[in-house]
Amino acid sequence: MEQKIRLTTEEFVMKFGTKVQKARFKSNGKLGSRTRESIIKTADQEYVVEIVKQGRSNIYVCTKRDEKNIKKDGRVRSGREQVEHRIPMDIIVATHLEYDMTKQASMSLGKWAVEFGLITELESDLLHSRHSSTLRQKHIDLTIENGLLEEDQTKLLDEFTLRCLEIYRQLAKTLEHMKKCGIILFYENWMACGKDGMFDIKPEIMKKIQKTRRDLMKKHDVVEFNLTAHRNAKKVINFQREWNQALSEVTDEFGNVLNIKYYWKEYAVILKATSKAVQRYLELYCADAIEAYVNNKDLFINQNEANYVLKRKANFMKKAEKRHKQKLKEYKEMKVGFTIAEEEELIRYFYTQQELEDIIVGYDLGVKRLHLKNLYIERMGQLFDLYKLKV
């Protein structure tokens, strides 16, 4: 490939501009200063750009870089600094991939989170308990045996589970960000488990499965939150029964029944960039860490993992405090009771008898007691420590 190219303004726009920028230039034949600056930033990823005057026109002399540069995109990081542990999370992922510390290239998001050390095996087990009443009971027993919760306070464990689940979403955003920066290759693939073992789900089959699931959720009036937080609600139980049946009857393109028991999404994550590019990535997005990264990488990794735990707990406790204040405000305004028979009938549709009794006498009395005694934040912190990462 030619190392140095000379382009007219039109050629420069057509080679490096976006569709909108190209259309605008074709329309009026002008290149504004802000648009020119934006296109130069794009070209700068692969070329060193020099503007040379030639009469009344400009010539753009583009010299090929030895290695692709990273274009910093502020929009990609929009809101990321609001999550205290996001920067150390980015660093952990980048360094683990650079040092080839991961065992395999394709895993579920949960397994990647464990592989990177973002959650512990115990936290991963807790997240899996969302799909198993037996496994969930094991974690309930664990918290009771450790003196953290009582029998009527176990819904606090569900709240903690949802907080842990946020790591999956944050990790996905980190991987997407690194993909946009050209650091990694990142692919998604759907897998299923049937009576004959595991197999790939083709995109057209997955599209059919997802449509069936959406239709059933609409039919039973449930959303994703209900499936996690209201597992004993009648509408959720009815949905799960019909959904499991529909899933087992899914067929392939030849009409063969696949007998799917469950499915999941796997992510193939492969380091694309060199060590130099990873260093530039850290310079752009984790500037405070780069000196330690260059001077003592082993110490840097250990310190950063400890920093991740501290900042993750700080974020976790901030949300717990916000939740506590919100619930105290609700309790002051709460008036429990049914005004008409139709309202009671509607409530009974959503909840089991035990949950209904809880509603009538004050709903989740155990958790409510923790809030009113100002023990809620302390208990959530203790749950975090029980499940914390081993650095």
C-alpha cells in the first residue's frame, strides 16, 4: 500500500468523511472548518495529515502510520465516569487480554466477568440462582447462617443480586468501547442446550425464539424485571410454564424439533491491538494509571484490582443509601388496604398468598424493619463483603 498519498479536498472528503459529510460536500462543494477538523481526526487514525496550499485550493498529504492510532470518542464514554469502578474495570480487561491471561476466547458474559476477576465465583453462583429455586435456597441459607438476614428479610438478597447483575451490563459496555477503539475483536454468538448436548443457534432461529418470547411476555403482561423480582407472582409462573413449553418445541430450518432446555449468549473476545496500542488506549482513557502501568506492570495489576473492589463497593453503597432514603419516604406516605373488591381481586392475580399477606400487614415487614431501624445500608454492605472479590 502506498505510504504517502496526495488528495484534493473532494478526494479527502470522499475517502475519510461520513455519509452525511460526503452528502453535504456534494451538495454545496464547501468544507467548513469544523467538518474538516472532524474528518482529519478520522484520517489521523491511520495517516499523519498535512495540509498544503496549492493556489486557492488545499492538498491533503496523508502519510501512512506504522500502526493505527486510536480516535478518542467522548460520546462513547458518555456517563461512564459516573460509575466509580468503570476506569479500573477498563484497565483490568485491557491488561488481562494483553498478557493473554484468559483461558478461552469465547464465553458467556458471566464467565468473562469471573475470568477478568470482576465478580467472584460465589457472586456468579448467586446470579445463576435466579434460574434455580434450589440454588437460591442455598444462598438464603448462607446469609442466614452468617447472621446477615432473617427468614423474612431474604428479599434483600434479591436486591443485592440485581446490583451484582449490573456488572454484566457494565462489562458489555467496556467491551463495546474497546471494540470501537480498535483494541479488540468482539463477536456475539447464541448457544443452546438440548437433549443431545450443546449447539449453536442460527440467527434466523434465534430471531424466531426471541419473537415467541416477546409475544408471550406481552400475553402475560410481564417485563424482565418481573422475571427476576417477582418469580412467585402468578403471571410470572404462568408465563414461565408456557415459555418453557414453547422453547422445547422450537424447530430448525428442516422442521426438526430442537428440544431446547435453555440458551445463552456467548462473546468471543480477541485482542487485536499491540502492546503499544493498549498503552495509547490507557493514555487516552485512563491517564492517571499509565505511569504505574509502564513502570511496574505486576504491581500495577494488583493495585488496580484492589482499587476496582474499593470503588465498586463505594458505588454499591451509594446506591444502597439512595434506596434507603427512597423507601423511608415511601413508608411515611404508605397506606395499605383495599378500597374495593375488584382491587383486591387484581392484587391476588399478581401475588402468591404469602406475598398477599405481607401486603395486607405492611408488605415485606422484615426488609421494612431494616429500613426503619436504619440497618438496611449496614446489611447491604455486609452482603457485599460476604460475596466480595478475592484480590
